[in-house]
Amino acid sequence: MALITFVQNAGTRTLGVSDAQAAAAAGAANADELAQKAADAIKSSVVANGLTADGLEVAFDAASSTVTVQGEAPDQATREKIILVCGNIGGVAAVNDEMSVTGPSDPSQFYTVVAGDNLAKVAARYYGNANDYPKIVEANQPMVVNADRIYPGQLLRIPPQTW
């Protein structure tokens, strides 16, 4: 399907990701077991954010720092949010999106936050109006609940204009 890249050293820390990467780099015998634990922790993050997909499967390849996600999301927004939860984890460099969607719709654009950004600037860039920043907050919930709580390297969904 698609490989979405992320800033590897940005994002929330999730148990097991750095351990799996260190084990893979060292060629440790337990590298596969640690990668599975990291995948389970990443999947738990998806579920903790209230996101679901039929047959949701998450795998983590520590050597390439890539998450592969499979399953059938109920809609495009949920699919994109699952990808963002998986990728906005410290240590993840890419998400291999192998998901399908029950109810397809137009995909969103993605934007990587840089130092000095705020959601008003991003809204002005994409929508032509800084006051449209609540649309970006809403599109990225539950991961972004406060417009002032974004960080450099974070990947955001920018949904298409619907008016």
C-alpha cells in the first residue's frame, strides 16, 4: 500500500521499542521476542486512543524501525489516525500501511511540524485562514487535544476542505 515516513527521534516513548532496536543491532537471540513486545505496546497505544479496526495487526521491524499495520478500518479518518499513532512513537522511522477501509473517502494530507509552528500557522497554510486551526485539532483527536501541545517532528492529519 504505502510507506509513510516519520521523524524517528520525535514522538512519545513506548516501552520496548528502543530495547528491540538495540537487540536487533546486536544480533541478540531474543531480538524477535523484543520486537513482538514492542509491536504489542504500539498496538496497545492504538487501542488506548480509542481506535479500532477489524483484524488489526501490528508488527515492528526493529532493524529498519518500521511498523507494519494491517486490518480494515471503518473509515479513512480512522485509518489515518491509526497510522499516526503508530508512527508518532519515538524510534519509529516509517509505517508500512497495509490497511483497507470499509467506507473509503478522500485521503488527508500529512504535515510534519517544525520548530516554531503552531496550529494557526498550519491552518493558514492549508486552509488560508488561521482561525480554522480547530479543524486540525479535531482531525487529530484523540492524539492532539490541545492546540498548544504539538511538537517538532510530529506528523499531523490535514483533512481536505469540505465546504
